[in-house]
Amino acid sequence: MTLSTLDWVIVGLYFILSLTIGIWSSKKAGKDTKSFFLAGRNMPWWLLGVSMVATTFSTDTPNLVTDLVRQKGVSGNWSWWAFLLTGMLTVFVYAKLWHRSGVLTDIEFYELRYSGKAAAFLRGFRALYLGLIFNVLVMGTVSLAAVKFGEIVLGWPGWMTLSIACSITLAYSTMGGLKAVIITDFIQFILAMVGSVWAMLFIIGLPEVGGLAQLITHSNVIDKLSILPSFSDPNVWVPVMLVPLAVQWWASYYPGAEPGGGGYIAQRMFSAKDEDNAVSATFLFNIAHYALRPWPWILIALSSLIIFPELSDIQKAFPNLPVDKLGHDVAYPAMLSLLPSGLLGLVAASLIAAFMSTMSTQLNLGASYLVNDFYHRFIKPDASDKDLVRVGRLFTILSIFLGGGLGLFLTSAGQAFTLLLMIGAGTGLIYILRWFWWRINAYTEIVAMISSLVIAAYFNFGNSSLEEWEKIVLGAILTTIVWLVATFVTPPDDEKTLQNFVKKINPGGPGWSKYSMTTGEPWLLPKGILLMILGCIAVYSILIGVGQLIYGNSIGYMLIALSIISGFGLKQLWK
């Protein structure tokens, strides 16, 4: 498969646009760390919300959805749809708290909340762990999808695809900082949505597929359509739906769905011009991420079961594809190879854009950790802002080489997704509770982090016969037990630190009763949980309702109506 001249022109124009934005943003980005890492703390909600969505949509995202649909059916997507719960909790509870903190990174928060050498160690270690190890792993998964896309659609070897895409990403990220990342994210999201919807319409219209009606009644597809898993078989519904909804959403630390907020979601909240913009941005992200985007990918994935019913069919169509890269996730770029000239170029540009949006965010976020929470905190406290920006750019270059290199060695999007879930299994509850319970301390997080890594390493590289979902649940239980014990056997943080935290953040609630402040402001958690529930009902109703309408079921209208009613309730209670 090769792109036409028209396709290359479209891709080239996008590259030029990205570089132009980077050059334009560079005039202010290098002024200080607030400008480079937080875009001057002056971003509006709509731009930040779209940036969050664009970052979460990478080249590997439709590949992952395709992998899930082909192997587990549409209901397999509950493994990531479940993260809406923590997303809505972040919107209505934690967005306000994060913005009040006034920190540059979510890792700087450690020395605001905890005290002593343990807090300093945790901050430095997490900066290196999240800024390098975890961040490189995330970028590796994104790079893997770019490799597969390049080999199938572009006809390039993996190293060539990564070299070109990473070079452009590196250029505008190092020049323009977070502002360039956010602006390019906005363009990338529009391009990605137009490309995915247009590609879906074309693919459904292929003679082999025969339109939507033929697609959903095809023998290869019909048993994959259910949005909810079969509840008659615990071996199906327990791992597919129960575990994600009951355990995974709060227990696991996953990029873009961190319990209590964190990572690039927190970074966008810090960049907002005020508290209301931080909350609204996060709300927009959750609506767009879970309700608006999935169905074009799902329909293309279902269509792939007709065109390429078996992996052997993909191998026959693309004989040059390395055997170690052959998996169900590769069916998505395989389907894109069927697109005509012009549309293929648009879709290629959109997927390259998706890759670049995620990589640029991870580069800027990782550099912010390494600069603010390691280099500036421990290596050179007296460094000037210009020095810090320069070091940030150097860390950006290092990170992209490591992340892109890792992508050449990974094999499957599903494999990487599960690994990320297991690494963070059991730590998520800490990130929820630390805002509302004074007894959580730095040792709690240190012990949880170490134990989750050890347990994940054992389950992945030891002789374990457990299913993937069993590893996640058992890992969460074991890690939670270990950090609870650690919390009660280690000394609490000093009184002054806890008092200052309450004074600055005012989290409220019984967990801070001994440090409570009389401000007249009601405790935000009860109302926040109610809003979280209404928000989840609204978004899930749209998600499932649209699916039912696609399937031709009138119950979809009732679900859309339920979403509207829930949305009205949200509007009345929000302020």
C-alpha cells in the first residue's frame, strides 16, 4: 500500500502547520517554567478540554478498541469505559482541590501534603519514576501503534515512521512548550474526528460490508454486537464488566484516568485561568472521550471481521508485516489501507496527529516532573527560569528517544494496556483518600508503589497461571493490604504541614475533623458524589443509546432522553 501524491500533500501540510504553531508559541514559551509547562496558567476550558481528549486519543487507541472488539466483542470496551467513574469524580470533586493547590506539577503536591525526608524522597522518586520509566512505557505503547500504522499504511519500516513523526513532535514541543501542545491538540482532535467518521462511512459502504444493515447481521459480527456482556456466564461478565466497574476504576493508576486526577489531566487543570475553567474542561473531556468518540472505531473494528476474519487474512494481505507485530490490533490500520486517495491522506494525517498529540503531552509532562521535581528541587535549587526551560528541552529529547525506541520492541496494544493497569493496581485508592484522610502519609505511597511494582513483576514474569483480570484484582487487594498496614505502623505527618494543607486546600470532612476550618463552605464530597453519579448516567446513556440506535433499537431514544434528564439535573445542582 502506498500513498498518492495528494495524500502526501495533505500529510505534509499538517506537518508544516504543527511546526508553524511551535515557532509562533516559542516567543513566550521560553520565558519561564510557568509559560513552558503550564502555558502561563491562562487557558480557557474549551481549549483545555479538547486538549485532554486529543491526548487520550493516540494512534494506539483505535488499535486497542479494535483488539477488544475482535476478541471480546463491543462489551470488551468496558475495560476502559469504566474509567468514566474516576473521570467524573475528578470533575466534581478533585478539579477544584487541584486548582486550589497552586502547584506546578501533581508531584510537587507531595511536599504540600506530606512532611519530612519521606515526602522529599517520594517527590524525587516519583519524578524519576513517572517522568522517565512510566512515561517512557506510555510513549512506547503509542510508538508501537505508529510502527504498525507505518508498516501497513505507509509501507515504511517502523524506525522510519518514528523518526519522521518524532522529529516533528520534538520540534514544536521543545520550541512552544505546553501552549504549542494545547493548540496543536485542538487541531489534531478536529482532524482525527473528521478522519475517523469519514473513514467509517466509507468502510461501511464497501461492497464487501454492504452497509450498516448488512454489517450488523453478518455471521462474523452478530455475536460481537452486545454492548453488555452475557450475564449467564461469570467467566465472561466478571472480567469484562464487573472487575472494571467494581475494582479497576479506583484501584489502578492509568494515564488520563488517574483516581483523584493527576498526570496530564492535572497539568491541564493547573493551566486553566480559574477554578471554574478547570472543572468545565475536565467535564468536557469526559463527555467527548467516552460518549462521542468510540463508535466510529467500533464500527470499523466490526467491519474488519468481514474483510479480515482471521489474523492469517491480515498476514496474507500484508506479507511484509513482521510476525511479532501481527495481532488483532493491526486490523484497524489494515482497514485504513482500503481507503481511496485523498481520504487516505486525511486519515493518515489524523492518525499521525493523534500520535503527535499524545507524544507531545507526555514529553512536556515528563519534562515538567524531571525539571521541577527532581532537577530544580534536588540538583540545582538556584537555577534560573531560563536554565530550567533549557534543561526541560534536553529531558524532552532524551524521553522521545527512549519512548520511540521502546515502541520497536513491544508487540501488542492490549498487552501494553494490561501491563499499565497491573503496574498501578492497588495504588489508586490512596490518590482518592489522601485529600480527605489526614492519616495517609508519604510512607503509605512509597510502600504502595514498591509493592505494586513487585507484584506486577511477579505476575508478568513469574510462573503465574492467573487470568489477566485475576492478576489485577489480586494485585489491588495485596497492595491495598500492604499500604494500609504501612499507614498505621508509620508516624503521621507533622502537625504544621497538615494544618497548612487544610488552610490552603480546605478539603473538609470527618477525615480532617481535628484540623477543621470554619469557613462556611459546605463539604464538597457528598454533593460531588451525587454529581458524579448523574454525570455517569448522562454519559453512559449517550454511549449506549447511540449504540442501540446504530443497531436499530428504539430503546436508544429512551436512553438519550435519560441522558438529557440527567444533564438537566446536573445543571441544577452544579453551581
